[in-house]
Amino acid sequence: MGLPYEELDFQPTPLGDLILRRRRIATLDNLEVLEVKLGEDFLMSSLFHEVEEALADLGLAATEGDALDVVVGGLGLGYTAVAALMHQRVAELLVVDALPAVIDWHRRGLVPLGPTLTGDPRCRLIEADFFALAASPQQGFDPQQPGRQFHAVLLDIDHSPSHLLHQRHADFYSPDGLRRLAAQLLPRGIFALWSDDPPDDEFLASLAAVFDSPQAHFISFPNPILDRDSASTVYVARKRSSS
């Protein structure tokens, strides 16, 4: 029997060492999963992707019209982006990630969903800091079309609005930061956010200061490692027609 971990890639980054590894879980009949770590943070596992997919499904279900232009903040293992592309109403998907190594995993086929994303002509992978672009509506998320507006922005980067990968992200979750993000949405466009924490009343209040009728969807999913259910939250909010 081989080692329980196989390191597939290691890259130093300004946020800490980024590691992609394959892990064999003995208690689950040696099931192989992919895991990503950044510094001391455990970012994601291919064992758990229900809520990442729910982020796309709930966010896009709330959109109106066809030929949707969508932004995904955070590429990771690709689950949110691929779930978004499953919606035939999506005309173009921009996936923004600050870590070139993560984009490279998908382009090299180191992760299973990479060929799906790189092979879909509707999808563009953009190496950039999502939060810097979100703070600059004049520049916006599309380097080919500054100031472009979108039908939906789906975000999965930080662990939650209060548990951040870097403190410089904190302003994004304030009413002022959310207003700058809303300026990049079309009227009645949708902002949706993944959070690993339970619904946060303070963040819901920040959303309500900017968006119409924000909702927090509490989503449970099986956790075979703990032999019980775990849960995360997906926030969905709509831009006001007059804003």
C-alpha cells in the first residue's frame, strides 16, 4: 500500500504555500480525494462539493432572462464553475482567481474538471485578484471590456465573511464594498456567496443595506469522515432595479 498522501503540486504564494495533494482515506475503503491547502488553511476537498455546486444553482436560479454573463470568484477545483456551465442560459463565464498555479492545474489537467472548463468556449479563466477588481467598477472583472456589467457574481474564496484568507478582503463584506460590487451587476442582477459558517445576521444586514431581499440558504450534506451531516451557507441577494 502506498503513502496516504501524494503531493501533486507545491507553489509558494504571497498568502502561503499552496499545495495540491491526492489523499487516500483508509476509513472510506481507501477512497482517493484531491485536497488543497494554502498556508495553514485547508481550502477544499473533492469529497465535499455539494455546497459549491449549490452556489451556482441557487445563484443562477434567481437570475432573470437568457444569455447570462456570469462571474465566478475563486476557481479552486472547479465545482462552482462547472455547475454554472451546466446551466444552458449561461452565455459567458469569467472565472477569476489570484493564484496562477490554480489556473495552471486546470490547464494542465491536474484536476479532473480542468478539461471541462478549458474545453468550453463559454469559459475564460482570468488571473487576477477578485477583491481588487470588485473594488474598481470602472475597471471591472473583464480585462477585455472595462466597466462591463454582469447578470450574476458567484463568490467562493474566503471561508466566510468573518473568517478571511487575508484581512485585506474585509472591506468587500462591508456595505461600501458590496455597493462597489453591485455597481458591476446589471439591474436585478444576483450576488451569491458561499460561506462555511452558519447564517450571519450582521452580514445579512450589510447585504440588506445594498441589495433587495437577501436570503441565507443553510445547506446540509453528508460528511462520511465524521459520520454525520455537515452544513454551509449560500447567501443570495438581488440588485435593486433603481441602483
